[in-house]
Amino acid sequence: MSDEDSMLLNFTTNEDTAGSSYKQAAKVTGGRWKDRRRMKMKLEGKTVSRKRKANTTGDEGIIPGRGENSIKKLHKESSYSSEEQEKYKGRNAHNTQGRTLPADSQFVSSLFTSNREITTAVNTNIHDENVAINPSNAPLKGDQFASLGVTSLLVSHLEQKMRIKKPTSIQKQAIPQIIGNAGKNDFFIHAQTGSGKTLSYLLPIISTILNMDTHVDRTSGAFALVIAPTRELASQIYHVCSTLVSCCHYLVPCLLIGGERKKSEKARLRKGCNFIIGTPGRVLDHLQNTKVIKEQLSQSLRYIVLDEGDKLMELGFDETISEIIKIVHDIPINSEKFPKLPHKLVHMLCSATLTDGVNRLRNVALKDYKLISNGTKKDSDIVTVAPDQLLQRITIVPPKLRLVTLAATLNNITKDFIASGQQSKTLRTIVFVSCSDSVEFHYDAFSGSDGHHKNLTGDSVRLLTKGNTMFPCFSDSRDPDVVIYKLHGSLSQQMRTSTLQHFARDNEATKGKHLIMFCTDVASRGLDLPHVGSVIELDPPFAVEDHLHRVGRTARAGEKGESLLFLLPGEEEKYMDYIQPYHPMGWELLKFDKEILMPAFKDVNVNRNDKFIRKDEKSSKNKDVGDKEYEWDTNATTWHLNIERRVVGDSAFKNLAVKGFISHVRAYATHISQEKKFFNVKFLHLGHLAKSFGLRERPKAMGLQSSKDGNSEKKPTKENSKNKMFRMARMAEKQIASEFNY
């Protein structure tokens, strides 16, 4: 008896278990790998084939080129019973009939199949169009700035230069109290976005300085310190202050923000300034390292303003602000030079929302404060609501259709703007996404598809030119008149500033055009961008406060505005009940297919981008077709396939898509705990979500590839001493040889 037969005696062979596979195999040790493998397969009753035979029935499920993995799967399936095989095949039906798929395999799925069912059929918070709406943040008709205690010089300047004639509700409440305070109390200013909080604290401060009847210039010292959470908001406050004090040129503001040269900022501080406006980190840096700033603050500083307090705490500036307040309080106040100013520091905190962070900051910065608010009282708490004149819309979109639905929305807005014939005006739309990588992907997807564009400001502003086919409403006979922008925190400060200035400017470059900006929440706080008609929240906000700030970019100062919120089917649908108290005027619930996609893709032809048609062939083809139009769903599918084909063919664009998808999933997992029940990453269908970024690969494969790339970047291979010696010798030899090669 051979050794192999003696090993077989260790196993029992019952008739009951005949024909079924062994549940536990003996462990084979020793010898070579091939010998162990051959012995193990022989024990399992399998035959060893040295060469795979082509065109056999047993190899139908094997993918060519996959080698041993496919053989393992074939043997595994052959060892199952008939019932187990049916169960196995049913479980892997989506895996191309049970075949083993490679890691880099691609799936081309349909847009309109296998989507999760939308359960919300009835709108429980309907917007009533018949109700008369009075804008909640509009200027008041029966009041004047002069009656609030503002100096006549500022009143005339507001009316003639800034075109502001009436105060808003929060300005009417705040300005008289701050002017007549005389340093007795601190102030907490709470009001809706777009209601004029910046002027509500700048006007009384400047009026108090002008009413001193004392000679004041830039060497008199800084009277106010204004701290904002973002560079963009600090720059905006600086420009508003500069415009206000242009009527009294001897008052000079100074901007201190990151991304600028500290040397030039120190030079401006040495020359002197009357208002210091900046971000927390840079202001603290100068307070600790610039000596001249403390010398100026001791004689004149009377006001400390913390704007957008909730965002200051959200970004983790609580310790920085505490250090700033401590340093400022350690500077003794000298009231002899300006006796008409308050005899102590007056702290002012401004916020559009009331959060736990704001309450902590209020306890740190304010003492004996007065609350000035125009919010809605509910259950003894003040609730901030969206502006009454805002038309809020919500649409529930399956994850696969997010990108094409966004394109349809932007197309419909552009088409309505062209049909209105208002070529003398400028239309602005802001699209909010969750992360900077997603901004980069969507910016390039909508502006760099077919080369028909030109850069206006670096690479952050692109004008679509004639021949562009991004939106179905575009025609070959005229310019699209659409400008695409991108804005996020990873851009340089110079690029962020120039992009915002171009977006907010009304001149020949933007006249009669539709300006579309893709941005993160860096543009959601405090920015007063003119005539923003629509706000689109493609990615849901991280907190309901962010939602209020996002929609607050439109419907400002009594103007009308529209906002559209994208939600996914399932758990996210319950988010509507969560935000219902913040929208007392209701909203419109749109069906993504009939009310967004169909108007955009009906009665048009969307051509494939992988077929080049010459002009003479195109005209003859149209004659043969006889003006037959495709169905709207076919056009929508073709549009999305164009994006997918571009991802496949353009490696740089595919890299943007992969980064955007991975960063989006990571950002989705950072929602606050109170809203995790609506936005939980476990509820996401990652494969469908990847399709909205034009990707056909499996999400798991993309995650593994990104982790490999990250590890390769973080851990470079270390060169050993031997290779280093040879490399240095080659470099020396090359250098010696080059000396004689003239």
C-alpha cells in the first residue's frame, strides 16, 4: 500500500454523505507547494489539469487571464450540490452570472433602473402661492437713518453713494442702542442672513467717532477690532468699512488675513489705522509679535466685534479668541485723549443662528449683554427662520441621477434666463457641495468637456464659448453666455479673492450672462453677493445652521430668491420634517423626472461625444432623420454616458472623479450626531453614488487603489548605502565628463 493510500484511511466514507463535499479537509504539510496542492486536490476528489482546455463546458464561468483564482472558483462551485449552486448563482447574479470579476472591472448600469423607491408622495409643508408675502429682511418703509442717531454726513453718503435709504429691522433696533450705550452693556446681535448685521454695528461705531468733535486721523489709533471666521468675510467687511469711511478720508481701515504678506501688514500697522479687521489666527499673531499694535490700542480701542460667532466656534477658534480677549484686556485703557468714547471695552457678538458654540462664546466674551434680535420666538426660545420671500424647493433624486439632474436644473435656469430677454442683467447661481475635491470635479465636468471654453481669471473662472454642448439649450448659432466658477479653501488667497471679485462684479464681462459658481461652505457665511437668483444644495448641509446660511446667499435685503435642496431616497426624506420649523412659508416638492429632467431633455437631441460628425454629414443626416427627436430619458442617458466616456478616456479627469467621490463619502460621514439618523454613510449605495461621478469601477477597488497611492506617497523607498554609493559615483563621473564637453 502506498503512502497516499494509507493517508486515505484516516477519513470515514459514509454512504449518507456520499456525493456531498467534505466540510473539513485534512491539513497537508511538508514538501513543495505543488506537491501539497496536488495532494490536497486528490484528497478532495478533484483531478489536476496541467493545461486549461479552451472551449470546454467547465470553463464557461472563467474569465481568460485570471489564472488560479478562476480555477479555485470553478472547483468550489463544482463541489456544491445542485441546490447550493442555484443559491450561489442567485446571490451573485449581479456579478455577471456568478463569474469572478477583476478588481478593475467596469459596470455600465442604466440610470433609470434599480433605484431605491421614493416613499414621500405628499408634501406636508406646501408653499401657498396665494398668500401675500412681506419680505422679512427688507428695509423698512417708514424709517430713516437720521432718526436712529446716524450723523448727517453718513446719511447723505449712504443715500448718494451706496444707494441705501432705509434701515432694516435689525438696524433699527441695534443702531440707537449701541450709540446711546456709553459703554454700559455688551450686545448680542441675532438676525436672519441678509438683514444687514454688518451695517448694524459699523454705522454706530463710525457715528460715535464722528460725534466726538475731536481731530482724528490714522495715527489716532484703532477704535474697533472686528474678527471674522473666514478670509472672504473679513475682506467683505473691510470693503464695506472702506466704502463707509470714504466720506471721511482721515479714517483708515486695515485688513489682517492669512495668505497675505505679514511684512506689508506690519507696514500698514506702523503707518496707523482706525479699524482692524481680520481672521482670528492672523490677529493673534500680530498681537503677540507686532509691538506697534499694542501701543495704538491702549489709547483708542473701545469696540471688539465677533462676527458669525457660530462659525468661529465651529472652526475651533474658541481658544484663539480667548487669547485675543485676554491680551486686549491686559492693555490699560486711557480715556484722557478721547473722553467721549465709552470708558470700557464694548463687546459685540453677531450670529444668524443660536447654537451651543454660540452660547459658549457668549459666556466667554460678553458680560451684562443685551440681546437684539428679530427672530421668531417659539417655546421661549428664539428660532431663526429662512426669509419669507425665499421660494424653497426640494427634490428627491436617486444617487445615480444626481449629476444629470443638476445639469438639467442649471439648463432650465439658463433657458428661462435666455427666454426672458433680460440681456442687460446678470444672473447668478451658487451650487454648494461638501468638499473641495467635489468642487474640482463638477467645475471641470461642466466647463472643460469639449474644449469650447477660455480661462478668464487663472484656472478658476471659465467662459463657455460658441460650440459648447454642455447644456441641451445651447445652440451653435450663438454664444452660451455662461461663466463657470470654482471656490474652495484649498485655492490660494489671491485666486479666491479674484474669483469672488469677478463673480460679484457687474461690468461688460458679466453683463447678460449666467454666472454659476461651484463652492464649499467657505462661501456660505456672511458674503453679500449681489443678485444671486438661485442657490442649489447638491450635497446636504452638515447642520441645519449651514442650511440657513446657504439659502441666505439669495433673497437678501428684501429681494426674491429661490433655493433647491437635493435629497436621496430613504432616510434622507425624513430630513424634511427636521427642517420644517425653519421654513414657515413652506416649500415646493419637485419630481426629479417629470419636473426637472423632462423639461430639460425633451424635444432636443443630445449627440454622443465619441462620434465626430462633419458639418456636411450633419446637415444631410438631419434631412434623412426628418426632425425626429429622441425621448427625454434617452437624451439624459446619452448626456451622462458622455461624462462617463470622458472619465474613461481622460486620465486627469478620472483622477478628479475618483478624488471627488472618495472625499464626498468621507465628508458624508462627518454629519453632526443629531442628524446621523438622516445622513448615515451605511445607508449609501456606493456603486450608484460612484456613477454620479461618471465612474464605472467598483467603489471597493477605488478605495484600495487610493490607499495604495497614499501609502506610496507617504512612505518612499529608502535607499541603502550600497546603492547610494553607486549613485554618487555615477554623479561624480557624469560631472567630470561634462566639464570637458563644451
